[in-house]
Amino acid sequence: MSLTRSEEWYLNMGPHHPSTHGVLRFVVKSDGEVIDEVKPDIGFLHRGIEKIAERLEYNQIIPYYDRVDYLAAFNASWSYVMAVEKLLGIEVPPRAEYIRVILGELNRIISHLISVGSFALDMGAVTPFTWAIREREVVNDIFEMVTGSRLTYNFPRIGGVYQDVPEGFREKVLQFCEYFPPKLKEFNDLITYQKIFIHRLANVAVITPEQAIAFGLTGPNLRGSGIKYDLRKNRPYSVYSEFEFDIPVGTGEAGTLGDAYDRYMVRIREMEESCKIIKQAIEKMPDGPVRAKVPRKLKPPVGDVYAATEAPRGELGVHLISDGSSRPYRMKIRTGSFAAMSIVNEVSHGLMIADLVALIGSLDVIAPEIDR
Amino acid sequence: MLQLFNWLIKTFPSLASHQELTAFVLFIILGLLVLTFAAVVAGSLTYFERKVAARIQSRMGPIEIGLGGYIQWVADAIKLLLKEDIIPENVDKILFRLAPYFAFLGAGLTYLVLPFSEKLILADLNVGVLYFLAVSSITVIGILMAGWASYNKWSLIGGIRSAAQIVSYEIPSALAVLPVVLYAGSLSTQDVVRAQAGWAGFHWMIFQNPFIFISFFVFFISMLAENNRIPFDLPEAESELVAGYNTEYSGMRFAMFFLAEYSNVFILSAFAVTLFLGGWQPLFGLSLKIPGTAVDLWKLFSFFFKTSIMVFLVLTIRWTLPRVRIDQLMGLCWKYLVPIAFFDLFGVMFWMVL
């Protein structure tokens, strides 16, 4: 009697694979459908933003940050201007801070919409994605009204924002806050509480709290593992300390704490919380200038500074080192997706190929944020 | 078909001396008719599906090309026909070329025993139901061939998944059909439909017996799985396997797979209607006083009307549900559907004995 022997093979997943969200490549060592090892191969979208920044003036760098995370362009550039403001010691006018908070949270909502929508798409359901896109269009219109563009806004400036919000902005945002929660409920009925969907995600790709901390996960991925850590609460920047909101964390409601469903649910709940913040911010928004007086030529003192915001994909930190000239000596960007990529191999042993897709989708990595 | 042949011989006595030739020509003509019918049905289905999907997703769907976008599928077919025929390097050329036709064969052959109306059936085989179960799984050979011949690991996984899936789901689908056969007392599809005659659909198989009612759902689910429809479309899961077994196909060969898939949707719905929902038995009984030909047309309409509703159901499911995982798929089959189907079979047996 001969023993049945199975051979392991290498599968090349990406860079042109439909569910790798851009250009990622995974070298998957698997035994049929069961995965043994996954090697992420990154760098297909490396544009060298950090190096380019060393040749640019401080205010010329802002548009590059829109391209660090194109789905949450506002949050990314917010991190950068915060770092420069810290370096220069600039006081930002309160109205500008409120505008930043409102736009930042709106941006978080649409980023999460794309995230949960494309995650459902990865799971084989097409309709949730188009519904998510439909809701996103409403916010895109608001962004177009305020900033003139729909994807890469280039709106924050060092010391404030580019311009004041136009007339009708308040009504439109409030209208959206009325419109969105019922639509989100509709979305949840369609996919979130769908039995097949829950069964696909429960107990899959479990990241324990210890692992999450060890691999430096931040944002929804960390909170999905049950750790209540959010920069908006733990290290409040801007005017976040003035608002009341909860930090949703994973509870293991479908299966194990830290599984793919928990990470998904954190995003769904964060959208609701963002809505709350926007409502409070629009009510409290003070009048006044939207930009501090900032010299045309920026020459920060020698020193280094780290500033981070809670972007939709986790802590987006900027480390700036200044040598006293008008250009940064060194700029380092810390992104949530990059840390999330490092954990893929750790948790993917023993998963099936379909689960790997669920893992990547639940980590919500996007290629430009990994490679910069 | 036999009647048609006999009628031809009778009306044109000169044909009697060339019986073989007449039969041959008749077969070819009928075969072409079936192919055309299959193509038109599948094409219309793609339009229907795109419209349904668009409605569900708050989009417009095809609206540009002729008759409110209906001609779109002809345009698509022409585009696919005119595309360059690409055969990648290192593929197994013979299998690669044969595979699409095998995939379509499984769908095409089942039209033979499909009773469209009382008189409109190509061949009223006395083993019709068995024939349907047997032929419909030829598709798996095509899919497996395509997966193997493509020289692509993703295709291979798709092919293997498909083989495992279709072979497994053959069992519950066959077991779910058996109660109907028991009740009708015949394997002929026409006899099964005739056994469902009655007023306003209360004598449809599905309402005759609680066990058959359950069987219907088992049959429907396993047919969905056999035809690789969402939520069981693992062989072509586009977010996992790129495009599964047809990754390397393009142009007309791809169109053949497409044709097979959409023919299968129609076949699945048509057989669900035939076996469980009264087939061509006229809707609302026949209390209406209408002349002979109109009755036949009404029967034809009843059949297509019910089939369309089933098709709509299949499409709605496709655009609503996510996809299951391969182990869950197998678990569903062996842990739930097969035992339930067995239970139904014995239930019907006891019901009939008592």
C-alpha cells in the first residue's frame, strides 16, 4: 500500500490579482488549498516620497501626502501639516481645527465605506460594494464643494486650511448625517448580518491582542483585537478632546476575539461614531480665521518632531528632522498598512486561500500606503 | 420527434425510400434549432441578469444598443467572435480546444428531454429524468479539462474545486428528484408533468406532499451548486482564483463557457419548474373556454412564465449573497443536504405505503 503524498506548491498571488487591492504580491506556499506560508512582496508602488521630500520646501510637500493614502487623503496630509506646525510652534485657529475634524471624519467614513465594500466584494458579494460607492458619492460631493476635488484634496495648509468652507456646507453635512445612518443600517442588513458572510469571517485569521501589539498594528486592526487604543482619545490632538464619542473595539461577537469579523465590525461602528463627531463639530464650529499667519518662507529651527493622527488605516505618523534650512533633512512616514502587512505571514499558516483573501481584506491594506 | 418523423414520412411518401437520410437531415435541423434556441435564451438571460443586477445596485444596466439595450448581448457575442483566438504557450492544445464544447454539451443535451409544452418536446424518453441527471454533469468534464489544460495554477484549483463540488452535489440533487419520480410513477419528464394536472396549481408536486416540499429546496440548492452559481461559484471565484477555470480563455472559447453557464441557469430553472412546479400545466387550470391551439400556447406561456420567475430568483440570489468557502460547501452537502434528501425519500416512501 502506498501512502498518499501531497506536494506543496508555490502560488503567485498578484501583483495583478483581483483581491490584492492594488499592486501587492504574495508568494503563497500551499498544499492544495491550505496555506503553509505567505511571503508578501512589496514595493510595486514605491514612489520615494520620503526622498523626494528632502528636495522640496515644507509647503510643497503637502500634495504628496494626498498620494500616501488616496482613500483618506485628508487624514494623511493632516498628519504632515500637524508635524510642521509642531516644528514651527504655530497655533492653528480654532475654526480651522473644526473644519479639519469635520473633513477628517468625513474622509474616515468614505475610506471605511470603500474598505467594507471591497471586503464584501472579496467575499463574493458584489452589491454591497456598489451600495457603498453610492453613499461615498454623497461625501465626495461635499468634498468637491469644499476643496474642488473628489479624491486628492490638497486642502490642509501649514497653520490651517486652504480656505473657509463655502455657504451651504453646514446644511449639506447635516443632511448627510441624517441620510447616512439609515443607509448604513440598510448596508448592515444586506451583508453584515448575512449568515454566510459571518460564517466566512468568524474564527478566521485570528490576531491575538499580544500579536497585535507585537507587530505594531494600529487603528481598526488593533482595536479589532480588543485593545482600546485610539489616538483621538489616548493622545488627543486638534480639538478631539471636546467631543464625545466611543471607541468601538472587537468583542469576538461572531467567534474569537480578533478574527476578521471583529475587524470588519470595528469599521462599521467607527462610521457611526464619526457621524456623531461630525454632528457635534458642526454645531460647535466657531467663527474666525481659518489660517494662522505663517511666513512665506518656512525655516524651522533645528530639531526633530513626531506627529501622528488616527487615520482610517491606523496611526499615520510623520517624523520630521530639520537642519534649519527650508527643506526637511529627513522625513519618515509611519503608516498602518505597512505594519499590517508584516502580520500576514504570522497568522496565515493553516488558512485556506479563500481565507487569505479575507485576511488581506480585513486588514484593509492599500498599496500606496505600504510603499509610499 | 418520432411523431414528426412519422408525420413527414406519411405526408411525403417519396421520403419513405430514404428513411435514414430523412432522419439524418431532420436531426441536423433540429439540432441547429436547439443550438439557436439555447444561444438566444442564454443571450437574453445575460441581458436580463444585467438589468436585474443594475436594478439591485441602483444602476442603469445596458440601455444604449437597440430595444432598450436588449441587442447588447448580440453586440457582445459579435465582439467575442471577432477577437483574436489566443492559445497560450505550454497549454495542452487538444484539451484546451475541446473543453468549452464539453462544458456546453452538458447544458445543450438536457434540452432534449425538456418538456416545453404537451406536444413540444424533442424526445420523450422513458428515462428522461435519469437522462437529465446524467447528462447535466458532463459539464464538469469540460470544466476540469479547461482547468487542467490551461497550464495555470489558478485554473487548476478552479477545475479541481468544480470537480469536487459537482460530483458531491450530484447526490443530493438526484436524491431530491427521486420522491417526485416515486410520486409520478414514471421517469419520463412528460409523465411527471402530467401527474401534476389539477386546478390552480394545488396538484403541483411541491404541494402534494410535505416531504416533496422540502425536497424542492434541496434540489434547488444543489442545482445552484452544480451550476456554479453564487453562493457556490467557487470554481470561478473571481476574488480568489482570478477567474478560475476560464482564466486563460478568451474570444469564442470563452463565449462557449459563458453560453454553457447561462444555459445552465435556464435549464436549472426549467427543470425545477418541470419536476416540482407543474411544468407546462396551464396556470389557473383551464376553466377558460379557449380553442385548441391557444391552449397549447397558454401551456407554453405557463412554462416560460414560471421558468422566468425561477430565473429571476436565481439571479437575485446571485446579486445578494456572498460566497461560501470550500469546506463549508462540502459540509453543507454531506452534513445537511444528503441526510435531508434521504429523510425525504424515506418519508415519501412511507407516505405512499400508508
